[in-house]
Amino acid sequence: MAADRRSSWLKGVLDLLVLSCLTGGESYGYEISKALAGAGVGDIKGGTLYPVLNRLEEAGLVVGEFRAAERGPGRRYYRLTDEGRRRLATESGNWLEFHTTVRNILRTEEAS
């Protein structure tokens, strides 16, 4: 049950987390997935991550570019657009405000 809730919470914020992973520069899907796992979000499978990247690209928040590799398969690298940076700033503020509200409500309940 707790894992189901965590999955639902993640769906609500995954776009924001992916945008945040791109603030340091361009990256590709597997690297983004590793960064999220390393941050404690959990294992994000390609079947979840790539639709998010596609949706962000269609919205003009990221730009993807396929590059052939000298060894192994090519990769699609993503980078934030200016609009993506603006959206990240706005939505980060909204998320943090929401988080604070939830935390305050939960603390009120604990004190009761």
C-alpha cells in the first residue's frame, strides 16, 4: 500500500524532477534515471521515463537530439529550453508551497 502511494506521488512530480535533472546540462534517459535513483526517488523504468521526456519535448520544455555513438547504440540527449527553465522555476515554487502546506497539516495532526 505504501509503495502504491509513493508511485502516485511520484507521478504528480516526475515531470518537475526530470526538468530539474537537466539544469546542470544535457543528459540522456538512462543518466536521468540513474540520477533520480541516486537521489532516492527509486528506479524509474524507461517505460515511465521516456513518455515523460516525449511529453516535455512536445511542450517545448526540452529539446532532444539523437547522437550516434562510436561504440554501442546512439543516444537521444535532452536539454532544457528557456521555457523549460521558466516552467521549472514556477512549478518548483508551487510544489514547495504545496509541500509546506501538507507538512504543516501533518504536524498539526501529530500535535493533536
